Amino acid sequence: MTAPISAQVQTISQELWQRRDNLPALQYHQADITEGVPVELAEGIFLLRLPLPFALNHINLYLLREADGWTLIDTGISTQTARDLWDSVFASPFFTAHGSLKRIVVTHHHPDHVGMVGWIAEKFPEVPVYMTAGELEVAGRYSDPKRDVVAERTPLWIEHGIPAAVSTELINHMPRYGTQVCALPIGVRVLDTSQHLELGGRRWKPIIGRGHSPEHLSLLSEDGKVLIGGDQVLPKITPNIAVWPGGDQNPLYSYLDTLRRFEDIPASTLLLPSHKQPFVGVARRVEEIRAHHEERLGVVLSACTRPMSAYEFLPALFGRELRNEQIGFGLGEAIAHLNYLESVGLLASAVDAAGLRRFERH
Ligand SMILES: [Zn+2]
């Protein structure tokens, strides 16, 4: 007799946890990280931590020392605090002793990564800015002053069961991209991700990840010593993977699929993440993230005891009450899990005459 689907999924996640446990524990870098103070983690590679005004209260940016200046990887969200910290870094002997800014490379379009690009580019007008094509496209769409991409989410929210009053709340409270991101400079260059990049005296292989954002850039040094991971592989937390209008409708599949590109990272590689502490042990973290998502998929399947809208899955998926903009992000994540399960044939969905989509066991 075949085991129930939720039991099968649970078995898969147990196997993945087992695979994780067979790999050496993560070794966290012992660097003492202070906001606004660059700290060298590998030769010529400096972590600069900036504060964020969210529960996730910081971001790690990276400065790569060139023979005659600096390459900057990501920039922070647009706040006065970030402006003040950048002003002090740019004026510091640490920075000026090695020349000026040479280029900015952005891992992806999220405000904590791209937010200060426009402001920095005004200070250094000759400096080229590089992004992947997929990230530049969505950054442009979200920045368009003629559009309100939050309000454009209403049909998706209604289809997935958000009550009209909650939808209005979300439109009123979800942050707008333009308030967190300075207008991008004209002439952002599209990165050729088929080529190695020469940055900070090293050659880097681009690794594209999908699912968290459309064409997220990570960079692995050719000698395998350092991986600048962006948000794609993080310690302790997993990146938000959500369905948005106009974007990837099966982002969890895309994320897990491209996560495989991180399986063969050497065991000794130091991962420099955009959040939390750098560490060695990428392969183990990849197995952990896989097991985590497989477990969440099992939770969603177990909760599906009758035809249900994505909104009705939120208590099972999160185990706590979501408030304000958390509902918008949480619903996007719920739809991502449901669409994944539908794409592998474990759930089916249909839209009723009132336009409400419900999922049920296949
Ligand atoms: Zn991100």
C-alpha cells in the first residue's frame, strides 16, 4: 500500500535532513562585525554592514579592493542613516588611501541591495553600475512613477482569498519601492553572465539563482576560496520566495532548481552572505534549505483537508498571525508553495464563478 502523500513528503524531508547531518557543521567566521566599519574577511574583500529599518535589521555589503580603487557589491536601502554611513566611509582614510570608486555591481533588485545605487552614482558620476538583465527589468518596472505595483497586486490577492478590506489595508500599508530606492542612474549596464568577471584582483564566475528574484547574481571566485552569495544562500534564514503579478509563477521550483548550482561549491569556500554571519559549509546549508522547503510543502499538503484558498493556508504555513504587509509577503509565499505542489501533480486548483481560486488534493 502506498503511504499518504503527506507521509511521503515527510519521508523526503527526513532523508534530506539526514543528508544534511552527514555533512560537517557550519563554521561561522569569527569576525567582529560593527555597523558602518569595514572588516576584511579575505585578502582585499571587506564586509560593510549597514542597518535596515526592518525586523531583519542589517545588510552586508562588500567592498573589493582594486589596484586603483574599489568595486562595491550592493549598496543598502535608501535611508538618511545609510547616507550618513556612506559619507563617512567615502571620506575615511581606509577608502581614500586606495583611490576612488571604480564600479558598482548589484546582486538583485530588492531595495536593501539596490536602494542607494542612484545616490552613490550621483556622487561618482563616472562609475559604471552593473546588473543582470532580469533584475534591471524588474527594478525599472517597480520604479516607474506612473505605476503602483502594490495596487496592481489586488486581482491576485482577491483571486487567492484575501478579503477586500484586508486588500485595501495592504494597498495602504505595503511600502512603495520608490520610497526605499533612489532613482537608478541612466545607463545601468547589463552584465554578461556568460563571462567571468575581473573584480578586486580575482576572477569570478557568475552563478544565477532564480525564485527569490528573477536573475539573482552570486559570484564564486575562480580559486574557489570565496562565494559572494547575495540572498540566494543565507545562514539561519531562508530568502522570501513569493508569487507576484508579472513575475515567475512557480518561484519555489525555480529556486530549488537553481539551488543545485551551489551543491558543488568546494567544502572550504567562505560564503559571504547579504545577511548574518559569513560561514564555511555551503553544501550543508543547501541541504538544510532543501529539507526546510520540503517540510513546509508537507505542512501545506497536510493542511489541505478540503478545497481551500491560499489565504486559508496562512495559519498552517506560518503558525502565527500575520499583520499588515506581512500578509502580502506571506500570501505570496503560500501561493509559491501551492503552485509548486500543483506543478508536481500533488494539488489541483480551480477558480469558481466568483473568481476565487481553491486548491485541493489531486
Ligand atoms: Zn532579496
